[in-house]
Amino acid sequence: MVLTLAERSSLIAPSATLAMASEARRLKAEGVDVLDFALGEPDFKTPENIQEAAIRAMRAGHTHYTPPAGIPELKQALADHYTRKMGLPTQAAQVLISNGAKHSIHNALMAVCGPGDEVIIPAPYWVSYADLVKLTGAVPVVLTTTEESGFKLTPEQFLAAVTPRTKLLMINSPSNPTGVVYDRSELEALADAVLTTNVGVLSDEIYEQLTYGDARPTVFATLRPGLAERTITISGVSKTYAMTGWRIGWAIAPTAIAKFMGDLQSQETSNPCSVSQYAALEAVVGPQDSVRLMHEQFVKRREYVLGRIETLPGVTCVPPGGAFYAFMNVSAHFGRTLGGREIKNSTDFCLSALASAHVALVMGSAFGAEGYARLSFATDLKTLERGFDALENFLKG
């Protein structure tokens, strides 16, 4: 008998962002000078104080198993951080440390969702949301938002989609892929709508410290009394501290849910990397100067990117209020031939841009938004300049 895959294997596809990055790496290995804007990964080195904390942890012998839900010092530091700085009273027992924010999202969905449940996801959405929901047996209910509405879900849209089977609303502000940031009043309106239902909320706030101009991060669970009891807050160190490879994220959840998530993780991975946890502890409690310096560079890059997009024929973009992405509307070029390929959709556009202009973007269809292409500006200005020069030539046909 030949071993066969389980039915769930048909429920998910490889991450489009990682797939595009993999194709870019393949071309680079062949000697092609690829300008890679596919991955949402800061190009900065992890700050020195965090690296040194990891070295100290290794030398102190912190290289063994830890408690499955994370070391007590990091859990308490995060509880203090959310209580004192973010306005969300938090106990250490509510904190789960995971192998990245993506793992925290998976744990949260596994904890509260099952077959027959529905999870409301506004689109555009991060590529992994829908597939992670499907793995629980639940059904993703995707609600389309528009460029004209600023890619924001309205309370009316949410309430119209709620059924007796609706278990969760997933929100992401600042957003990947659009960079959109809901202002406080918009989130309060959503919170009021949620509180008229029995629906819980998974709030992905991984880009919380990367906002621009008047945009401000808001912890959704703090907006109304009683909201924290039905909200799971997700974040981590990857984006703010340039620690993507360290794989440390966390969830703040009601105690019973956090405990189950820890029990689940004990069976999945035993624990997050011990050394990475001590590095994350330094990131949270240590000096924040490096965060400010990196943010200053992102501000400059955002301004440059928006200026260059204005010069691209037939391309529009909602200015990102946070994160480090430009979600470009490229649908005006559908029907053209670019780089020797007829452009019928965003996948054609991105594959042709990679093959002929050697610019790596991610197709909007991967985010539930056909007609768009995501560009990450988490790279230096020189690379951005070369990339936009190449895109301009590409769009000339």
C-alpha cells in the first residue's frame, strides 16, 4: 500500500510570499541580479544589545528545554509591558510565547475554532490567515474591502456576515499587505458591533510599533469593557526588532485559552527556542534606541516609495499608515503584453516583472485582492531606486 496524504493536504497552499522569495533566490543562484521586494523582512541586523543577550544566555547555560508556554521572565515582562504601556491589564498566565506570531495565530485558531465554525476575515488579508483557519476545520468567510474605502472593514459589513456559526473576527492593524491603520474611532465602532454579538476577536498587531504620520497603534482589547475577555492579541519581535529568524511571537489571551494554547504547544514543539526567548526579553525590556533609528529609515523609505509610485503610469496606491508595504493597484495593465507575457491577472504581472525586469513582488491574489501587487520597502533606498527604475522600464512594454 502506498502512503497517501490526508484530506487536509488539499486545504492549504504554500505561502505565496515565501514562494516568490524562493523563485527570486533561484534566479539569484543563477547569477541574475534580482531586486527582491517580496518578503516582509527588515533588512537591518538584529540590534547589538539583543545579540549580546543571546550570547550571555548561551554562556549561562540557557540552552535546554524551557516551560512550553515560555520562560517566566519573558511572560512577566510582556504582562508588565501590556499593563503599563499598552493599557491592557495582563497577568503572566495570559501570555503564551510561541515560535513566531504565525505560530501564535495557529495556536489561537486551534484553541477556539473547529469544524462548522466560521471566521470572518477582511480582504486584503495576510496570506496565511485563510489556510490556518481551514486547518482547524472552520470556514474562512472573506469580506472584500475596497481601495475607495481605504481597505477597511465597516461595522455594517461585519454584522451582515455574522451567523450563528461565526466564532471569530480576524483583524490586522497595521495591515499586511496594505499598510492600512484603523484609527481609534473606527476600531471603537467595530468593537461596539462585536459586543452586540457572541463573536470573539483575533487581533494581529505584529506591526504595532511601525506607524507613520498621524497613525497610531491601538490595542483592540482595550477599547471597551468586556472586550479583553473575548479577544486574543497577537504580536512578536520579528518586525519591530529585525528578529524574523529568531522566531519569537506571543499571544495575550483569556487565561483558560492561553493555558490550552500552552498545552497544545507542549505537544507540537515542546517550547520556543530558549536562546531566542532571552534575546526577546532584552528586546522588550532593553533600550529602544535601535527601534527609533530603524523607524526613521522606514519613514524615509515610505516617502520615497510613494513618490515613485506617483510616477508609474496606471498605478495607484493607498498610502500605508503603518508596516512597510505598498499595495499597488496594477489592474490598468491587464490586457497588455509586458516582458513578452500577456498580462491577465496579478500573477502574470508579478511573474513577468520577475522574469523580465528582475523585480520580485507578490501577487495581490495571494492576499484575496486580485488586481494588486505588494511591494515591501523593508530594504535600502539604493535598492528601491533600482527597483523602481526597472519597474518604470517594464511598464513601458
